[in-house]
Amino acid sequence: FPSLSGNDNSEALPESIPSAPGTLPHFMEEPDDAYIIKSNPIVLRCKAMPAMQIFFKCNGEWVHQNEHVSEESMDETTGLKVREVFINVTRQQVEDFHGPEDYWCQCVAWSHLGTSKSRKASVRIAYLRKNFEQDPQGKEVPIEGMIVLHCRPPEGVPAAEVEWLKNEEPIDSNLDENIDTRADHNLIIRQARLSDSGNYTCMAANIVAKRRSMSATVVVYVNGGWSSWTEWSNCNARCGRGWQKRSRTCTNPAPLNGGAFCEGMSVQKITCTSLCPVDGNWEVWSEWSVCSPECEHLRVRECIAPPPRNGGKYCEGLSQESENCTEGLCIQDKKPLHEIKSQNIETASDIALYSGLGAAVIAVAVLVVGVTLYRRSQSEYGVDVIDSSALTGGFQTFNFKTVRQGNSLLLNSSMQPDLTVSRTYSGPICLQDPMDKELMTESSLFNPLSDIKVKVQSSFMVSLGVTERAEYHGKTHSGTFPHGNNKAFGTIQARNKATYIQNLSSISTRSELKTSAIFGHLGGRLVVPNTGVSLLIPHGAIPEESSWEVYLAVTQRESSLQAEGTDVLLGPEVTCGPSDLSVSTPFALTIPHCAEVNSEHWNIHLKKRTQQGKWEEVMSVEEETTSCYCLLDPYACHILLNSFGTYALIGEPISDCAVRQLKVAVFGCLSCNSLDYNLRVYCMDNTPCAFQEVVSDERLQGGQLLEEPKLLHFKGNTFSLQISVLDIPPFLWRIKPFTACQEVPFSRVWCSSQKPLHCAFSLERYTPATTQLSCKICVRQVKGHEQILQIQTSILENERETITFFAHDDSNFPAQMGPKAFKIPYSIRQRICATFDTPNAKGKDWQMLAQKNSINRNLSYFATQSSPSAVILDLWEARHQHDGDLDSLACALEEIGRTHSKISDMTETEIEEPDFNYSRQNGL
């Protein structure tokens, strides 16, 4: 036997061992490989027959016999002796072994014929490291694309088994032929489906522990595809030129999970022409037929000149006519017809003749008396008037003669006018610009007379006192009058100067409709005060370490853009620059407009002036394009652009229901004659810059705004505009006869080229004691909208109530640079962009952010931007420069569900931001 009590490693067989003859030991159970878990020892066992002794040898050394536990039994079948031996192996023993191999143990069994050895069983310490050698990475794949997620589990003994989870549920590749998890622990999805979107986790486990990898988000997206075009709609015009459209939707398929939006236009419009109905008209009568036995002959006509077509009306009247053809020679009751009727005819003719002569004499007498009285009643105004429209009620040609010498209403009665001169003027006396003297002096209308006073007596005219304001004076020719002798007008200007300073101090003058500032990488905002025009330069649009002087200007002179046909200039001509400045992200230009927004009635275009001075179309507001973006709000258009220049909005009315919004304002002031009071009614585009131009002009004249301006919806239906003065106190004031109403043709209002329409009324007090004026100004479109302005004012300057001109007076902050120019703090803006620029399996990305901000059109423009969310927020900043409604933005973000707390809570983490106080003041 081997020596098991010492360190003798030699193997010595016993000399004689009693056993069954001719049998070597046979192992019935050999030791298995084992793993030590934590500090728990493992048990190795060995069983053999026939065996007299069994001992373990580990790592080439015999295990001491005291460490063996032995059991002996008898096999009932063979009668041979069966021996079973156990040993324990501890963690310490394994750790202390330092050999080229793993720790191993082996059984050796003895019989009388010799020994048998078992297999070597290795003993290792089990473990599993924490970190994966390779975590799976998230992917975005198109539908039906292949998905491969790699996973290399942590190092461990024994090697870890890998299992895949999807949304915390195990994946069984046996149940889905599209999924394979057998290839080197990787997950392979052969053809991606929408249902394969989710969070995937790699699980590694052995006998010691389990480990989870980082979750990988797989997004299976669908790029949008256009549906088929719909049929062309019917032409919207029942007669003449109109339009028809067809549309398609991005639903074949709809973009999902951040898939690309369809490129191209969703709506196409083409012009169409509907045949107008033509009413029928009679041709000339035919020749009379042969006289019939009944003493009648016939003639006929047909409705063919032209015949009715396209639903036109048939001719009215008879197609056949008959009459007696014998000139009274046919016999009735034995007498010729002319004898029967001659007496009655002669009697009736005499009565008609005398009655007509009497009526004519009476009418002439009444007319002469009326004209005489009328001429005398006008002598107090010092005017000779020849006016046929007073009788006809139409627009006729009038002859204006010079005022008689010595009239007290003249500024300088000592000046002697040329009484040999007279001029004629046809049309209503309405001025399109109170400062435009050329309109009054066109064609030398009033050139020879510098101080004439005109009274127009017509049911649609107004008397204009040209001596009461400087703009009503004609051009003075050398040698006609002395220069610099308007002392009376100078007195009026001095008298109104205090009121002008008090009430109009916030209004920019003509020379101030341009603003500029130096901007850098932080961006900022430029505003032309009280015009509604602004420019927003986003953060990062200008490269770092560079700065530019950026300017913004509104053209006050008549625009160089000449609208074609019925096209209308809807807002001011705006210039921004410098033109050589290149920006990395789009800037936002805001231009006010006066159109009532409705795509069924307007086709609105953005145009840009080239360096050669020509205008070219940039885009239509309804057009799908990636070059720029137009968002049309009710009163302004916000445009995202990449190049500076001169821009303007043009509206093409495509139906009679197209509405141009006009602002109606009434100004008043005393005239040179202390008893006269002038009312001036303006109809201008409903844009702040148009109103500012009127206010600036009135400021120079000492005018006072008498009532808050009102909005008039002027339709493009060719009906004219009427302005009238109503309810004048009869015993305190009077208006010159036939001057209470004025009518302006449609074309003059519709195609005004941004020049405000101006009509004047002259009222007269009976006594200087009258200081209060109350009346109504009615402005209406024939068969259209009507507005009534209630005038209740004091004509004394110190008793007038000041009326606010502008809802947002931004003259104090024409330029803001850096973070102060933006409503959203920059740190929060970065978080929003980081959140929504990343696609999400549930579709909660920048497209939903756009939808929550009422941006539902031309989303392909934002898809081309490096950060769609940032451009959407820039557009939000441009739209909310006055209100800064951050609460609504916060609610929109919470509705989307991507933010885990309110925006107000987010700001509490931004205490270290320099703009924290500013953002809190603005409600964010």
C-alpha cells in the first residue's frame, strides 16, 4: 500500500490482497468536475468494485487517509465487495495551488490483480465579472431592414449563458423564425417589423450570478410616402378666371417613429376659366307677312343674336307680333275703323298737350327760384359754384373760381390773386396722402393760386379749406406772391406744439424707420419701433469670434414693387442686411400684413428684390419647399430665411370674398378760422407702419386722434367706399350743404399702393362758446362691412383726452443683444432640443413639438435642418416677441409627455445661469 500518512508519493502495490480471483477494480462512479461557489467546499466521490482500498490523489499527491470517508458494501448479484470514498476540497486549497494546470483530483482503487485509476476531475473557483465586454447598441433601421445587436458577456467560470430580453420579456427564437439568438451571443432580426421596436437587454448568467447589459433602444422607422393625387376640384369661379386644386397626403405610408416626411408639395393649384353664361338676345324682326283676310299681318324674330348658352337666360318678350294691315280700312259694324276712333283720339291729344305745357312752365319757374336762392345762400362762403351733380347726383365736372377779394377766411387777404384763372376738377375730393402736395397740384390744378379756397357742393363731395393747412397750398410761382408770409399758419403750429409733444412723443419720425445694431455669436433681436417689423437672429447663427452690424429698414416712399392686375401689396417693403452676411441657421423676419387669412380667397407670395432692382418670387405661402418657410398669422407673416435682402408680401385675390383689412382713424383740429373745425378720416392698411405714417403726418399738422381706430373688412367685390358724417348737433354745429358724404371708387381703395386714403370734412360752430363736438363717422363699403366711430371730444387742446396709439410701444428697445433678446433661457432651450431632436419609438419628437405649436405645414423644411427643434423654437420666439407666453409652451411640452417635470421646475435647477432672474420674470 502506498504510504498515506507521510509525504511519500511512490506507488507500491500490496503483496497480496484477498479478493475474487481474476478481477481488476471497476469504477462504478468517477469524480466529476466541480466549481467552488463563494467559500463553500465541494465533495468529490469515487465508487469501485471489487476494491479493497480506494484513495484520492490531488495534483499528483496522495490525500491523507484521515481526509477520506469510506463506505463498504456487498454487491448482491455478484457477491463482490463495493467500496465508496468521499473527500472535501476547500476554496483555500484551490487558491493555494499554483500549478500549470487547474486543481485536479483522481481516484486509485486496488484489487489482488492490481490498480485502476479514474478520470481526473478539475476543481475551479466559480465567478462572473460585473461588466460586459460589449454592450448592445441602439439602432434606427428602416422597416424590413436587418437588425444585428452584438453582446459579449462578462468573463466568468463557468462561461456565462446569454439570454435576450425585449421590454423585459424573454425572447424565444424557437417561436419566431425571424429572430436568431444562436450566433455568438448576438441577436439577429432578419427583417425588421414595426413590432420589433423596443428596448433590448442582454442577460448573462452562470452558477454564481446574473448580469444585465445596458438596454439598447431599437427604433424601426417608416419613411413617409405620398398617396395618390385626388381629382382636380371644380373651378371655384362660376364665371371667368379662378383656380382649382388637388391634394395628396403623406399617408402611403405615414411617417412613423421619426421617419422622413414626404418631400414635395401636398397641394397643387392651377388657374382655370369657367365659361360665363351668355343671355340670349333677339335678332331683328322679319318683314311683315302678307295681309290676311282678318286684316292683320305678322312678323317674327328668333332668340339667336346670340342664342343663350352656358346657362344664360332666354330672351324676354314675344317672338311673334301682329297688327292691323289696312290702316283702318277694314269694316267694323259697317263703318271704317278710322271714323269710329277719330273723335276720341283728337280729344285725348288736346288734353295731353295742354297739361304738358303747364307742367313745364311750373317746373322752370321753380328751378329758377331755387337756383337763385341757392346762389345767395352760398355768398357767405365767398365761392362761385357751377355744379350739375347737385341735380343729377353723379360725379360731374365742376368749375372752381377764385375767392373774392377781401375774404376774411384767407390766410393773407392782402395778397391779390389772379382772378382771370379758373380750373376744373372731376371726381371726389379725397386725398391719398395729406403730405403729398403733388396730388393737389397735378396738371397745374391749383398752381396759379396759392391761397384759393375750394367749396364743392355735391351729394358725394366735401369742402376743402386749403388755407387751413400747409399741405393744401399749391406751388407758389416766382413773382406771384411774396415768400415767407404765412404768419397765421405759424401761429397754429406754435399753439399745437405742446399737445404734439405730449401725445406723440413716442412716434418715430420719417427719418427713424431704420434701426441697426452689432450682433455676434449670441444673436439678438432688431425691431423697427411701432411698425410690427422685426428681425430675430438665433444663437449661433453668426460664427464665433466675429460680429456684424445688422440693419433693418422699412421703406416709407411708395414701393418699387408694382402689383400686377388685381394683386395687392399686403405690407411694407422691408430691407435687412448686410447682404454679404452668411448665417449657419435661418433667421426670422416678421412682416405685418393686412389680409384676412384664408387660403380659399388669397394666394399670398413672398417676393425679393434683386440687385438689378427687379422683383422675383421666392415662394408661395402654401408652397412646400425647403429653401425658406412662411408662417402666416392673422396680422403678421413670420419668414425663416438664410439670405438678407429686400422682401415684400403680395396677395393675389382668387375670389370676390378676399378681404383687405383697413384701419379707420379720425383726426381733428381747429382751422385758421376759429369757428371752423376740420375732421380728417383715414382709411389705411391694418398694419402698424401704415398707422405710424398717418400719425407722423398728423403730428406735423397738430391733429388729434379723436376715437380709437376701428377695423373695416373691405372685400374685393368692386363695390365702392362711402364716408359720411352723421348726427351733428343742429343748433351748435353745421356742415357745409351737400358735403356730409363722400364716395371713393373701389379701385382707389383696393390698389392704394400703401398710401393711406384721406378724406376731409369741414364743420363750423355757430358761436365760439361751443367747445364740445359730438357726431358719428360712418365708413362703409356698399353692400359690405360698416363701421361707425362715435366722436365725443373737446375742441380745446387742454381738455382733450389722450388716446393710446399703439398697443405695444417698443420704441425703447429697438435692439436687444444676447440672452436678453430671447424668452426661453438658453440652457432650457438646449434641453428641449436634445430631447426632441432624438427620434422616439412612440413618435414623440420634433414633429409633435411643431404640431403643438400650430405648425402643421411644410414639415420637410424642418427635417432638412441640423436641429429641427431649434428652428421651431426660433419661430416661436418670433411669434411671441410681445406676449412671451411661456406658460402655453410649458403646457405643450407636458402634453407631449417628454418632460418629466414642469418647465417652472426646470428653471429651479438653473440658479447658476446668468439669465435666471430674467427667465423667472417672464414666467418660465
